[in-house]
Amino acid sequence: MTLKPSKAIEEFCKKFMWPLKKWQREIIPRMMTAILMCSGDPHFAAIARTIAEARRHRSSVMRFFKTKRFKSRSDYRRALNAVIRSLKRLTKGTWVIALDGTSTKRGGFTKILNAIKYRTKNKSQKGGKSTKAHMFLMGIILLPNGSRLPLPRMSYYTKDYCKTTGRKHVTIVKLAVEMINHAPIPKNKKVIVVADEYFEGKDIHNICAQLGFSYIIPVNSCRCFADKQGNRLSKKTLYNRGLHLSRSKLKKISFVCGKEKTVSYRRIEQSNLNRKRVYHAYAEKRSVASLGNVLVTYSRKQKKKKGKKQGETYRVFVSNDRTLTAKDIIEYYELRWQIELFFRELKSVIGFDKFRGGDFKSFERYIDVILMSFLFLEQYRTELVNQQSTRKQKSKTERLRTHGLIIQLRKEVDFESADYILQLNKKRGGRKKLCTLICDLIKAA
């Protein structure tokens, strides 16, 4: 809880809120401050009482997300463009885009529209429950300085919801193509797109070729080679080729945690340093059905658990960048794990899946404000790094993730609250207002 909205958040919002009306310029920084400073789950009641100076009823928060005048996705896109402009000079090197879908699981009786029912209640089992979820396609831009910038979210609309609202149904892969196409990447930047095998295919291949991007994606077991004319060889799959590949062709590739070429992208915790990962891989240039001439990489990784061999992970990657080596393919694809960490932090720290209500459009606006709050933290991290005087402090700050950044922000807001109390104490009638604020804080607690 806090007395006033954060000054750092207000300064951040000034960069993109200039076309908005006065009420939006006031309420968006308050909403972001409440989400980040809220103790516990940021449900509407908790958000409404977090800022003592501007306490509201939870229905006021609900009405804010319902209002059609709040164009949250456009606001978020302006915020992202502003952050990219400020970081463009600091980020020389390859930009990596990681894509994946995430769902917010709910009970079978959820009232929010556009829910996907992916588990039906089993009547034969006592206590069996049905489960619904809302699907969002998310993407993050990984920068060489360690920043993680979320791309504007893409909502997946079910066929039933499209019929009700008159929308055109679009698959998740088509949404991914649209997300890549509209990613705000500066000119003359080398970009690598990484995603899981769900997104492999000609759609991603074509959009990356059109934009001049590289991609690294594992293929499914059905993907086949092609002959010289480009015809599909149905009996020759990439997966089987790697399974029967001679062990003598595989090259040993080792990575030590904290010493990789891409270590600046990873923000590795101190406890994970010096851990070793060993792969055996082989890369070759081949013609693949629907993709043309690409680089095919066969990779094996030994799984271990408490010093014992646990099995082997086997994957086949394709990339349109034929200049990469097998080591480059594996190392850049490992960065895809950053989007899984991003999902975990959104849900466990900022409250991505804590929305309560029945209107899906309100849910989308809530998600946009959550992403705006995450984007602010990434900008705030860059400012904290620039403020550090010693190399050790700078290195420690660079590794901070969402939880650590929120702790730093709360310390700063506490100092701002203390200054605010001193200023009120000096003003005429300030003590009365201060007593009212303290009573409100005690009641809210």
C-alpha cells in the first residue's frame, strides 16, 4: 500500500499518454501503481484500496476496464514504441523475438466469454470438474542488454465467440504471423524469431523471408524432405533422419552457465552460475517440403537427475539462416525459455490471471495494463543500472527480475511517501489530511 502514485510511473506514462484525455492521464498511472504496489492478489477490491490518497470502490475499477473510450492496446503500442526509442542506442546486436501462447485456467462455470472448454466433467468420477481457459498469444523482444519487452498481446477468439460478435476466426499461427509483421523493430537490426514446434511451417517461414528475419523452430515428426523439384518425399522425414544418424557425425557442444555468448540476454541468477549443459548435434543444408533450402540441425541432450542418467532429449530444428552453426542454433533457441519465465512472473507476481468479471473486452484491457506495468519495470531496470556506480552493483542490478524490481520500486515509493508526509506536516490543514490518510491505511489493512 502507498499514499500516492509512484513518480517514476507518472514520468514513464508521460512518454505515451500525450494524446489521451485528462481523466486517462490521471487514472492509468494510479492503476499501474496499484497493481505493482498491491500486497497479495491484485483483484479489483485490492487495487481500489492500494493508494490511500485516491481510494475507490471496486466497482469504480471495474467500470474503468469496461469503458469503451479506454483504447488500451493502442496505448500499450505507443508505450512500447517510446521504450524502444529510448533503448535503441543502447542495444547493439541481435534482437530475439520469442513467441508462445499462454492460457488462464478457470473453473467450468466461468462467466467470462470466449472461454475454451478443454476438459469436460467426468460424471463417473466423484468430484470431477470441467475446466475452461482463455488463450492469449504473447511475444517478447529480448535485447542484448537483458531487457524483455512484451509485444502487444493477441487474443485468441473461439468460433462461438466470433459468431456472437461478428468477428472473423483466426488461428493462433495466423496471429503469430500478424504479431511478427507488426513488431516495432528498428531498421537494420538483425532479428531471430524462436518458437516451439506448434508454429513451424510455411506461414512463419514466409513472413520471416518477407521481413528479412531469421527463425529457429523445432519441427514435428511429420515434416518431410523435398526433392530437387520441391516435391514432398513422404517416406523421408527429418525426425527419422536424425534418429538413424551415425553418432560419429554428432559434434559435442558444451555450455557453461554464465559464460555463453548470449549471457547478456539471460539475466542469470547467481545460484545458477557455472552449471554445465552438454549437447551432441549435427547441422546440414537440405531441401525441406514447403520450406525450401534451409539449415537442418539434429540435437540430442542427455538428461540428468541427481547425478544419474535420466534419458535423452531429441529435437530437430530448421532455420532459414544457413550461415548459423549447430552451436548458434542451440544457443539462440535456449533463449525461448525466457518467455516461459515471463509467463511465470506475470501470473505469480503481477496477477495476470487474477481478473474477475464477465466481460472479455474488460479482461483484454486488464491484460494490457498488466503488460504496461511489466514494460515499466523493464524501463525502470535500465534506469537503475545507469544509476549504479560500481561494476558489482551494476551486475547485480542487471540480473534483477520482476519480483526484485518491484521490491526496489516499493523502497523508492516509501521514501516518496515519507517526503509527502513531511510536506503535509508543514502545510496549513495538512495534519488533518494526514490523519485521514493514516486512518484510511489502517482500515484498509
